[in-house]
Amino acid sequence: MVKLRIHIFIQGIVQGVGFRYHLRRVALSNSVNGWVRNLPDGRVEAVLEGEEEAVRKVLAWCRRGPSLAKVDSVVFFEEPYKGEFKTFEIR
């Protein structure tokens, strides 16, 4: 199985709508580890690590977000897999 790490920036109405909590739930249910945090400029930033298929599923969810969110754009970069996370945390 191929391991993947991606660094994501999500823009739109993504703060104050439960985005980080829903993303944590979706990531953990797909065995994806990493972290998510709000940025001062209104975006959400996240790092995801895990099996490629699972990470891509979580990335696809990020393009939709929870029902109260309005995602305008998702920018992501693949990075070398490090395996540094044991769970998914909200920062």
C-alpha cells in the first residue's frame, strides 16, 4: 500500500461551522492521522497522512466540508510521507 502525506489549505466559510471537528471525525474514521487548525486569515490548514486511498477520500470530503460550511477553494501539496502522527488532532 502506498502511503501519502498532503498539506491542505481550505478557504471559504470554514471557521465557526465545525469544520475542524468534522474533519477530525472523517479522518479518524478513515484511519488518517495528522492535524487541523484555524488560521488568522480565515482559512483552515491541515496535514493528512495515511494510505493513499484513505487520504484522497478525506481530501474529497474537504472539498465539501460540513453542511454549514461553504468551501470556495482547496489548495494542497503532496509532501514526503513521514509517519510522524499517531492520531488526528485539532490544534
